[in-house]
Amino acid sequence: MTETAIDTVPPAGSDDAGDVLACRGLRKAYDGRLAVDGVGFTIARGETYGLIGPNGAGKTTTISIVCGLLARDAGEVTVAGRPIDPGATVAKATIGLVPQEVALYEDLTGEENLAFFGRLQGLDRRTLAARVAEVLELVGLTDRARDRVGEYSGGMKRRANIAVGLLHRPRLLVLDEPTVGVAPQSRNAILESIEALGGEGLSVLYTTHYMEEAERLCDRIGILDEGRLVAEGTRRELVARLGTRDRVEVSGSGDLAALAAACATLPGVAGAEPRDRGVVVDVADGSAALAGIVDAAHRTGATITNIALVEPDLEDVFLGLTGKALRD
């Protein structure tokens, strides 16, 4: 059997010149019902983009279209400048897909699984050996490389699944709910591995049910509901769109009414009032207001014993935009 090395950096559409992923106007219907209705977004080089939404929102259909696994009814997708569709074999080599279900052979070792999938991806022997070692190190499985996958924990299997998606140095890594059913310690290990990828310039499309994961990992977030992309932006942009403010909770003693009045005059503050041996301040940017609040306490003679910043989270945004909780 002749071995050939695939071109892991296809020449068309350099991702240095534009977005790694661009999809526009995606539509897909099943039995007359629109599962994806006009979805479009882009992902830049080194960016992690989160696609969040409840079951049935259209996440899996969208990523199946993006990866060329499912034909779309309308719209277009390019990855690294190459059009993607089910027949685009060369273009699909620019994508690493990590499905929600673990796709590994349990009777093989971790190392053997990676070698098998690497050969399917067209990697030559020398390249494959180096890449297997590299991705095992990245996902923290070097010391378990020669153990059967059937002996792995659920979290270890998911990390090995991610390693398979990284073998051929894709331009875009697509992760579909990679931490579902994983224990907290393993989940954190998976998230740490994913955090390292953006720093290496890899673009990531990440779907999740967990808002805290999206907030931790994603540079930008798209919210899907009933097949439509209802909002998109950074966490701060999404919160601002909803009109929700930060809250600074100050505990202390002294003339708290005077402290509240002083805080109310600070830039960006919408309101401040004494409450339960403290003061609650509603402000556009809590982090920027902290120094001013401390200075106001000094000027009014109040003593601060504790100060806490409470920022609105994506659960608040999602509920405000869709009228439902993410896991509904």
C-alpha cells in the first residue's frame, strides 16, 4: 500500500487573509419543518466560537452542514476559502470533527486508535508518529497511550476523541457537546485542552448546553433558537444588548446612605441604595466602577468590609432573548 501525506494546509483561501469559516443563509427543512432557518456566522483564525441553544434549536443540523455531512437546502459554507458540501473531499480535510458520541475502538489502545485514524486521514508513517505523540501530550493522555480505550474513564475517552480530530492539523475544529456526561475533574481537563488550541491559532466551533463553558472558552457566542440565530457577540455585547447591568454589592458600616448617594453620582451608575448593612450599586461596567466606589467610601467615612461584583451571565441573556432556559 502506497503512503501519501495529505496537505494539511490547503493552498486555497489562506486563513491569514480572512475568516477560516464563513457560512451564510443556511437553511434545512425536514418534512416541511425548518430545522435551520437562515443561519450565518463567521469564525476568524484562532477564534473560538460558541453555538448555544436547547435541544431542537438546530445546533447539530448546523454543524452537520458546516462539516459537509448533510446537504443544505440553501446557503453556502466555506472553510479556509474552500466551498464545503457532502462531495467536497479535499475541502473537508480542513475540518476536524469531534462528535458528541465517542467514536473510538475500545479493544485498541489510545495510540492504536490514533494510528488507525491517522492512516485513514492519509498521514505518512513519519508524520503520523510525530502527530500521535503531539496530540496525546496536548490532551494529557501520554501516560495512558498504550492502555486499551475500554479501560479509559468517560472523560479520557472524550479527550482521546478530541485527539483524533486534531491529528491532521485541521484549520477548523468542530466540537459537539464534548463534555456531556463527564465528571467535573475530567471536564476541567477537557476545557484546559481546548483553551490551549486558540493560542496555537486553531479556529474552534464549539456547541454546548453549559453556559459557564461558553463564557470560559468562547471569544464570541451565537444563540440559536428554533433554527434561527437570534443573537451573536461577545458575552459583554450580548449582555449590553439585553440592557442588563452589573451589580456591585458592598458590605460595610458607617453612613451607608451617604455612601449610596455618593456612588449614585459615579459615571455609568444607574442607581445605588442602602440594603442590609451595605449598598447595592447597579452599573454598566462593575469592574471599572470599583475604584470609584472605594473612593466614595473614603470620602463619606464609610468602612467597607467586603465588596463583590455580580455580572449578568449568559443564562440571563438566553432567558431574556428566548423566554426559556437553555436546558428547556
